[in-house]
Amino acid sequence: MTADGDAGVSETQDSIAKSLQRHINCLLDDNKATRRRGLLEITKETIARKLGGTVLQSLSNQVLKPVLKCLADPSECNRELATGLVSKYIDALPSPEDVLHMTIPMLTQRLGQETITESAEELRFQILADVLMPCIVLCGKKISAYLGEIISILERTLVDPFAEVRKISCKIASKLAVTIPAYFHLQAENLVKPLMSSMTHQHSKVRIAVLEATCDVIQYGNGKTVEEVVPHLAQRFFDPSAQVRMTVTKVIGRWLHELPDRYSFFYKFIPLILTSFNDEFPDIRAEARRLWKSAGKLYEEENEQDMKDKLDFGQPIPKLYPKDEERPGLGCRELVHQNLSKLMNAIIRDLGDWVVETRVKTSQLLYQLLLHAEIYTTQHMQPLTQALLRACADDEVRVTKGAIKSCQLIGAFVEPQTFCKIIIPAVRSHPASPAGIQIISSAIRGCSDDVLGEHLDDIIALLADTDISQASEKATYHLALLDWCDSLMETCHPRIDVISYHVFLAVVTCLALTNQEKVQQECDKTLEKLAAKHKDDVTGLYQLHTKTVIDNMKDSYENWTFDSIDQLVFNCLLLKAGGLIVGDILEEVLPILKVNLDPTKEPQLRLKFFSLLSNLIMNCGDNEEWKKKFSDEHIETIVLDMISTNLTWKAGRVAGGVRSIAVATLWALLRSGMLRSGVTCVEIFYKILPSLKSMLQDDNKTARLLTSKVFRRFLNACGRKLEVDELHQMYIDLLQRMDDAGEEIRKIIADTWLQYFKCFPEKYDECFYKAHLQEMYSGLLVHMDDTDTELQLSVQAALKEGGRLSKELLKEEINKIKHKHRTPFYCEELIKHFTPSQNNASS
């Protein structure tokens, strides 16, 4: 019966074979329609009839071989039919590995050549997805005999122009690696280059597929290719697609757990997984932390004997550990401890990378590494400081921000004795860079006052060093200095009395050197904070420290130049302190002003000090308490030793500017009322009179105008205390100024004449001084015929006052020139003023 059954099956196979032969012969026909019909009929007679696997297996040599040749058919339609038939045929076979000797070579011919033979991208995808992938899945380890051919196919298709072909190729590579790991590692290296070429594909799904394939290729390959792959994976952490970043994070996480040679590459993987700790997406951050924590646990289990003491007794959390951070597990910390030295050079290099995002990620990574290193940070302080100097000097704010956070960890984990010994020289070796200051500022902020202890003195000495506090005029440098001051106040507030003066001086120095509004605002805020620490206001702060600052300048002020920073600080300090505070230290301030207003000093320096002096005088306003602080000796020093000496004529525009501001300062002094009427005022006027007379002839119009005002104010202040002979020495100069080219000056001088005549005593000897009176009267009467009515009235008012000295002589002079005037009105008015009325005459 069995024999009859076998005979029946054999007869069936023979009959099917005979019926198929005619259709198989059609596949060799020149007509593509005939070939197409043959493929359709073969499919109908085999697949559609659902012949058993055994029958199909026996027919495979007869059917499959000619059908596979149709994969090279000129007609794309026929190639598509042939591919579909091969796929279905292989799926139906109970032993597909028996047809691999026919299938794989044909696939290699179509897809594995130097130039891919199959031109249709959809067919390339179909061949890979429907033929090659099932062959690997169905044949299992038996596919190993054709590993070389499949690798050659994948080398081409992994870089195929069609994105779908690349994706299916990645899946095939992964499946192949998982299926035959014992053989795959021998040729895995050949797939690395094409995979890395596809790593930057424009489609994110392709990049994800490449990452997943790379994970398996490396996992089941050999360790030689890790070095080549890691740089490409590192770039994927900057990928704009969150899915890509999540995938690469998972890849690194898997390798940390499963890669056979992972211990040799921890120093490569650690920075990559920690980079994801700062990803912008919370899910990626959470996954990275989960994978890293798990890797640390695994490391603890695998090295339990070596870490027994640390596991049993534990390590207490550092006292200054950041409160907002969760402490990593022991295994994670140990992994970083052992590999940090290998990473520092790369950190320094990447912090100088030309790509901004690389520098940003590196600065964030450095923080995570130090957070794991804890006290072991001390071992790496030298290279770490160099890395932080580079990062803090970066133009990108995010880089600097990450570096500053790392600096705070130095303060938390490293003993002050150590970080001061390294950071302070680094600050001194980069005197004009804010980077060093930012490092020490952040380290202080991460530390505490009791831990700093005696090392605060070293830090204060650095802040007090003028080579540091006065090193730059850039806003970034000043902001770094102010942040340093702020960190000192926050950390060392129990010792505010120790740091107060140096913080105050540093802030005032910044105010003196900057012209940036932002810096000025920060300076004001810092002073307010410092005052609050003293439970006082800012005025009290200036009251506390101004005299000390001035006293410390005594050794240098005689050598100040225009470019001296100390003189800028002096200027700023006095202006900010205000009149009342300056009034209390006049004995210290005036010698400095006197020395630097000496005519031998450079003109630009004197201009600056005159500006300071005039500002101090004008800012006092009507503050009587401030004025009382100036004694007669103080005023005499200012006028005679500072102002008068700078009124001497010298050639040049700058010298002219000095004379102008000197007389402007004198005018401000007189206006303020500090120079009170009395003997001192008269004496000062006598001594400065020659200089003032010279200034009336100055080339500078402003200087002449101010001098005219000064004359008028002096005459008003001195009144009749002036000697007649001294008065007679002035009128020639005053008459000359009546011819000045400046209208405003002439009017001021006309008003000055009124004050001038008021200074003459009642008992004036008109006979003895007749010649003087004639000169004054005749000179003024000329200007009473001026075209300017205001000037005419001013001259007339002056003559009404001056006429009291000799009425008859004035009338005589009027009558001499009256007929020469364009209008006799003002002359007649004067005559009437000095002529008694008719009633008085008759009586």
C-alpha cells in the first residue's frame, strides 16, 4: 500500500513537472508577454494550487532555477512577478536551505556587484524584504555558508539612494548578526563603513534604523570597530530628531550592559550616556539616567569582591554636595573615577571646538563628570583648571554657564588649600581675562565660610591686587569682578567686616572704569547688598570706607597721570560719596587735588581734576552744612594754589581749555557762597587780580565771559573793603572789555561797572583822582551810544552810580560828547538825574 502511495505521489509530481515544462519553456521566449504568461502560469500551477511543501521541494530544481533567472529579465514587470514567485516559493518550502545555492548567487548578481544591476528601487526593496530576509529567518544558522555573499549585498544596499532599501538593509544586517553571531564577527567589520555613511541620512527613520543595526553589528562583531563607530554616534547626540537621540542613548546603554569588551571602552561610552543627562526632552533624560544607574549596579555586581569595603561601609555624602542633585550610585561613581583621567584631554580639546553645540554639550558633560568624581576631582585640578579657563572665556553664554556650574563643584569637593594653590596663579597668569575670576568666584560660591577658613585671606589679597581689579575696562571683566564680590558676600557673610573694604574698593573701581549702564546698575546693586550686610545704607558704606581708600592713595597720588587708574577711582569715589562725606575728609582730599592741579602736571589730568572740583562745588547746592566744612584756609588753598596757578597763559588749545575750566571752577565757587564776604575774600581778590586781568584778554570767548562774571561776583562780595588804588588798577581792563567782540561779554562788563562803582567809598577825593574819573566817564559815555538798547541802559545805570563820585565832572563829560550821539536822550536823562529839581533850586 505504501508502495502504491509513493507511486501515486511520484506519478503526480511527474504529471505536474510535465505540465510545468511548457510554461518553463515560455520563460526562454524572446517575447516579454510570453515570458510574463509563463510566470503567471507557473504561479497558478504551483502556488495557487497550494501544492504541498514536499511536492514544491521536489520541483524546486526544475522550477526555481529558471524563475530566478527571470530576476534579470529586461522587463521590470516580469522581474517583479519573478521576485514575488520566488518569495512565495521559498516560504512554502519545508527546507529552504536546499535552494540557497541557487537563490543567494542570483541575489548577489542583482544586488551585490560593484554597480547594482537592479535599476528599479522598488524591486531592490522587494528582493531584500521578500527574498533575502525570509532566507535568513527560515534558514537560521544554515545561512552562514553564504555570509560573504550577503555581506557583499549589504555593503551596496546600505548606501542605496532609496531610503526604504537602506532601512530594510539595516534590519537584515541586525537579523544576520543575531542569527549567526559565531560567524558574523568574522566579517562584521565590512559593514561598519557603509553604516557610518548612512548615519547622516536626511531621513530620521533611516538614521534610527542605522543606529539599531550598528548596535547589533558592534554587539556581535569584534571590538576593533568600536573606535571607528563612537565618533559617529557622538554626533547623533546633536541630532535635531528626539527619536534619533533616544535611539542612540539606548544603543550606548545596551553596550554598557552587554558589549563583551565593554570594560575596554567605558571611557568612550561614559561621556556619551552622560551627555543625554542634559537633553532638552525629559523622556531622554529619564531613560539615560535609568540606563546609567542600571549599568552602575551591574558594575557593582561584577566587581563585588573588589568593592566589598565600599559596598559594606559606604561613603558619606560630601557636606557641600549640591542640594538639587541626586547622588549617583557607587558603581556609577567608580566608573567615572577610573576613567576621568582618560577623558580630561578630550574635554579640553572639545571645549575649543569650532562648533558651538559641541562646546555646549562638553561644558554640560564636565559638570556631570565632576558630580560623579566628588573628592577625586582633586587629582585632576591642573588639567581641569585649564579646561575651565577655556570654557569660561567662551563667547557662547551656554558654554560659560555650564563651566560656572562645574566651578561650583570644585568649591564643594576640593579643599580650599588645593584649589587656591592652583586657581589663584591661574587668575594672575590671565590678568585681563574674566575666565579666571569666574572660576574662583564660582568655587567660592560652592564652598562655605568655615571650610574656606584662613584661605579667605589669600582670596582677599588677590581681589585687592590692582593688577587684577584694574586689569581691564571691558564690561565682561567688570561683571565677573562684581560676581566675585557677590560670591564673597554670600559665602563669607559671617566675616563681612573682613571683606567689606576690599569688596567696596573693587566695586568703586568698576564704577570708575566703566561707561556701560548695565555694569553701573550691577555696581549699585552690589553696594546695596554690601550695605544690607552691614544693616546700613549705601551712604553709610561710603562714610565707612572713603577715608580709608583715600589714605591708601597717599603713596601714589604724586605720581598720577591722566592714564592712572587710581585717579579715576579717586574721582569716582568723591563724586559718589557726596559733599558731606568729602567735607569730613577735606584734610586728606585737598592735598591730592593741589598736587594734581599743579601747572607742571599734564593738561588732560588737570582738566579732569578741575571737572571733579567744580562738580563737588556745584553738587553742594544750598547745603549750608556742607559749606561750613570749608574754612577760609581751605578756600584760600583752592583759589590760590589750585585755580590761580592755572590761569597763567600758555599756548595751545588744551592749555586754553585748562584756563577756561579753572576760571569756571572759580565761578562755581563764588556762586556757591563758600567764599564769604570779609577780609579773606579781599585778600584773595588782590592776589588773584593779575591773573583775572590777564584772563580778560584771553583768546577763548568762554574764558573771557566767565572771567567777567567772576569780576562782577568778586566786586559784589568785597564791596567797599577794596582800596581805591586797587580799584583804579582795574578800570582800564574793564573799559577794554567794553569793546569785546562778544555781545554777552559786553553786557556782563556793563553790569560789572555798576558793581565797580559801588565799591568806591563815599568820601572819594574827586579832585585828586579827577584824571581817573575823566577816563572812566568818557570811556563809558562812548558805549551809551551803542546800537543795543540793553547795553545802553546798563551803561546808563552804571554811570548813575558812578556819577555820585563827581556829578559836575560827569556833566562836563556828557556835554562834550552829547552832540556826537545819534540821540541825546540817554545823555539828557543822566544830566536830569544829577540836576536838582526847580523847587529844590529856588529853595
